[in-house]
Amino acid sequence: MTKAISRLAILALAAAISAPAPAGAQAQTFSDEEFCRALTEDAATVNRRNPSWIDATIRNDGMTVFCLQKTIEYRLYMTVDPSALTEDWALRRALFWNKKNCREPMLMAIRGGWQIVEILQLRKSLRYPEGRRHRVVAVCN
């Protein structure tokens, strides 16, 4: 889905934060500021390449980082008829989004109060003349 997104900065940050502290040193904790900086740099890189089509029906419209709100939004556009998407589809999409984000380094951020959001904008149709928007927030146990 977001294959174009480079997670290199995030992975480097997670490795630095989760690395064991040397003997006698205090363990590092998650830093909202460092996480925000890494994701903001990642967003700038990703957004230079977008919009870009992932496949015939899904376009990656980029990402936005809201540091003060501790929110990251990934935006997609789908050419699928919104009427065809059922509640079952919405549940499966939420489960997919949780599975994708409920692991390091995003899990650490979510536990620190960050929201990882996917916004799907669906095309216009007779039933939905303005299109339809589907918003999923990752929830981890």
C-alpha cells in the first residue's frame, strides 16, 4: 500500500531508541521530537514523488505529519465504486492497518500517544456525488 514510503529514518530512530544502554548508562526513551523530525523528513521525500499510482485502482497521495497533534496521515485515492465497499471491507481494512502499524517503530509511537491514520478518498458515484472518505486509525493492544 505505502511501498513508496521509505522507513529508513524511522528504523534508524527505532534502533537507536531500542538499543541496550551501555553498562552504567540510563536507557533511552522514546522521543516525540526525534520521531517527528524523522517522519517529517520522510514525508518530504515521499511527497516529492506523489501522487503516484500503486496499482490500477489505488493512488498514493502522500503523507502529512502533525507534530503538535502527534498524528501521521497517509492519504490514498481509490477508483473503486464506494457503493461496493461494505462494512466487512471496512473491518478488514482496519485489521490490515492495525497489523501493519502495531509493530516497531510505529508501535512505540502509538503507545506514546501518536495516531497513525490512513485516509482513503473514494471516487465520486451516483450514490456518492462527492465521493466517500474512509478514515482508519491504528489501534494496538
